Amino acid sequence: MDAQTAEPDFWNEPKKAQRVSKDAALIRNELDNLESFRRRIHDALELAQLADDSLRAEIESETAAIETEMEEREFKSMLSGKHDHEDALLAIHAGAGGTDSQDWAAMIERMYLRWAEGHKFVTEIMDRTAGEEAGLKSVTIAVNGEFAYGYLRAEKGVHRLVRLSPFDSAHRRHTSFALIEILPQVANDDPDIEIPASDLRVDVFRSSGAGGQNVQKNSTAVRITHLPSGLVVTCQNERSQTQNREFAMRILRARLLEIRQAEREEEVALLRGEYTKAEWGSQIRSYVLHPYQMVKDHRTEHESGNTAAVLDGNLDEFMESFLRSAPGNQK
């Protein structure tokens, strides 16, 4: 990559050049961190060989810190997929259940925003459709930060909530569903995704919302239809039509990439004789608030009784459990 950046015509293709430069910086940073960690281990070994009992506590403390970092690095090594280091697109869709499911979708939105905040990821609402009475019908959020996609891909699927409904006058127990989509934010120069202009139909319309200063009265919202696949993407959260179109194209590219990856995975699974079609009803995780409190992931059997903490964004243990259970990652 360094050799490429040194070529005289490297910046003739700016998008490709930016991509190569970014990837090189990521690898260089990782190599520097590994070298620093190697030196830390070497220094600790040398100190242990030379020191007397007076430094025992210091050596034990440093050993514990090294072991903790080693565990973190071991886990991070699982995030080695092609797009795991990328930024992510998180889409939440309310399922069947009316107002309860739309409220559940809003609860999930808050949960992931809190999780992202805890990891110092930068989030941006790209498109949001509010519910009729409460909550939301759908929302698409850009989550920007190193390995955002690698972590969040563990969350893809149907999430189920069981609780006493605040919208039911009889206060009966209701079950609500929401679908979570996790997509990598694909660079514009990704060779896997080429979208000819002739494959697109672009419509513009006025943004919808609560009114007042925050709603653009001109036609700035954008709807892009990908004619070959029938995919439709909308974006209406920015004032500028140009920005909305750019964001909509980012979402479309990510969805097309996901479709192509899924097709490849299905082909491999069919060859192995292990393909099972994913259905809407097969939830990956249940959040039970009544008659008892528990969050359980049905893929890994990992569970937590602290539902309040989970809904407040404490999701790492579920993500790590899923990633550790993936083929090739088990100890």
C-alpha cells in the first residue's frame, strides 16, 4: 500500500486513493499497537527475572493488566471479516403489534444509541419515520467508528419484547417485535458494487415531520428506486437534497452488498447441505419484562437478569458471546 501511495498517478483516482490511504493507516496503527504490546510483555518478563520480592505486587499487577489486554486482543481478532473494521448502518423496523411495536422500536433505538455513546462511536440519524401514536415505524442510523460493523453484526435479526402494555387500558401482557438490519457502510469505490445511473429512478418530495423551523418546505427528501432489484431507499433527514441523495446512495450500496453476500453464503451453505432460510418469526433475542425479568439470546443461550442495564445499552456481553460462538472462534 505504501508503494501504491508513492506512485506518481496515485491521486488520479481520489476515491480509490483515499480508500488505500485509510486501509494503510489502519494496518500501520495495528502494527504499532502490536509492537508496543510485545515490548510491554518483554519488559515485564525482564523485570520478573531480575526483581526481588519487593517488586512482587507491581509485577503481579502488570501481569494482570497484560492478561486483560491479551483477552481483549484475542476477542478483537475475531473481528476479521472483510467489512468488520468498517462503519455500520443500523436500521430498525417496527414489526407486527401496532403502537406497542412502534414503541418497542423507539426503545431499541435508544438502547443502541446509548451503546454507541459508551463506545465513543459517532451516530447520525439518516432517515426516521415516526409512529402514529408513539415510537417509530423505522429509523436508519449511521454508526461511525472502528469495528462498528464487526460488533453490531451480532445484532442482526428479530428482537422480541414481552411486557405489560402501557397502551392497553386493561394493562394486559403484549408481545412486540422489531427487525434489526446491520449493514457495512460501503466505500464508493468498492469493486463489488457498481450501480449504473440507468438502474436508478430518483424522486424528490417534501420532508415530513413535526413542522416549524426543522422541516424543509422545499422538495429536499429523496427516494431512490433500484430498478433491477426493486429496492427502495428514502432519506429526508438533512436540509440539502444533495446530502439526502448522498446518504440514500450509501444505504442502497450497503443493501446491495448485503444481498450479494447473502447469495454467496446461501450457495456455500447449500453445497455443505446446511442451508436454512431465515424467517421473520425466528427471533434472535427475547426481552422479557413480565412476569419475570430476563434478556435471553436464543442463538447462544446467553442471558441476563438485569433488563434495565441491557436496555440502557449494556450489550457487549451478548455481542461477545455471539462472536465467540461463531464457527472458527470457539476455544
